[in-house]
Amino acid sequence: MAGMELLSDQGYRLDGRKATELRKVQARMGVFAQADGSAYLEQGNTKALAVVYGPHEMRGSRSRTLHDQAVINCQYSMATFSTAERKRRPHGDRKSTEMSLHLKQTFEAAVMTQLYPRSQIDIYVKILQSDGGNYSVCVNAATLAVIDAGIPMRDYVCACTVGFVDETPLADLCYAEEGGGVSSLALALLPRGGQIALLQMDARLHQDHLERLIEAAMTACKGVGKVLDEVVRQHLQEVSVLTSD
């Protein structure tokens, strides 16, 4: 797919969005009663489920125990039916391991782990339907699940994938745009302080464009942050109504 097709002369993308327009985000918190925290999030056609357990005592090897903070354990997986290719994805394949590590690094920057020494926090995220921006959608879903678990964070951690087409940054890429030869990067941000938790870029990009792309990603993340904040406030309202009854 040529880069020209991804952005029309009128400034519209393949799915009818403007360059800086985010996909529609819908989310629910507290979807699993058995977990300490859980959330389901849709960003466009990408759908993810996040579940959090902990903080709890360390499991497995005691050598991993940190005496001054909690260990964050992240596991990423994709449902067999999440893409058009119906292939089995074994746990621990390279892509899943890499994504799990990125999620771990992201939440180590956001969760106040020093409050839970010698403990472990488990974050499990599963992609139920994949249409681009998998890492970003997982971060956004996991943020809501961590909040639902009542684990203190420095700030929301919001993520977005952005690309560069015809000298124009595109926010929140879908699968067709990611596969269209676009130079893209994924960024996770703590919006209030403007702290970048993770920046991941697989493709080559001219350094003259990097600053503009990071700026577009940070703006998009702040937009996602506002939506997540609304979801949390709505959930708190619903919970307070239920408890008062």
C-alpha cells in the first residue's frame, strides 16, 4: 500500500478520521469479580482485557524479591481469534515476551512500587481483537485495571501509536496504516508531568521528523488520558450509587 493512499488530498485517512483524530475509546472497569482489578477497553476495533492481582507475597523464586519495592510481573497474550490468521500463539513467543517486557517497563515508571516492599503485582493483558496499536491499547486497559485494584500510581499512564505520512503526523494508527509502510512510534506518557514512560520505534525515521512525531504522540496521549479519567469517574459514580443502596 503506497503512502499516498493513507491520507487523501482533503486530509482524510482510510477510516475517515482527520490526521490528529483518535479512534473511539470505550471502556468498562471491574469486569471480573475474582481479580483484584480488571478492565475491558476498545480503541477503534482493537479490544483488550486487563486483569490485575496483588499486591501479594512473592511467588516462585525468592531471589527476585526486592526489599524496598514491589516486583511488577506483566504477561501479554493474543487470543487465537484476534486476527484474520487463526494461528495458535504459544505463551512465551518472541513477540509476546517483548510486549510483556515493554508493559513491565511502562508500569514500573507509573506504579508507586515503593509502597509495597517484598511484594508482587501481576498484570495480565489479552488482545481479543487486533486492529493496530496493540501495545497502546494494552497500556490503556491495564491502567484502568491497576486503578480498579486500588494500587496507587503517580499518574494515569496513557499510550498512543503515531505515524508519519506525507510530512503529516497521524495519531492512533489502525492496522492498515501500521502495515502501510508508515514510520511509526509508540509512546506511553504520564500526562500531568509530561514524563515519558516508554518510547518504542521499530522503523527508521529522519531525525528532523522525530520531534514533531513525539509532540503529536504526547498530544494524542493527553487526549486518551481525558477519556480514561472520564471512565474512572463514571465507574466511581456507579460504585458509590451501588454501595449507598
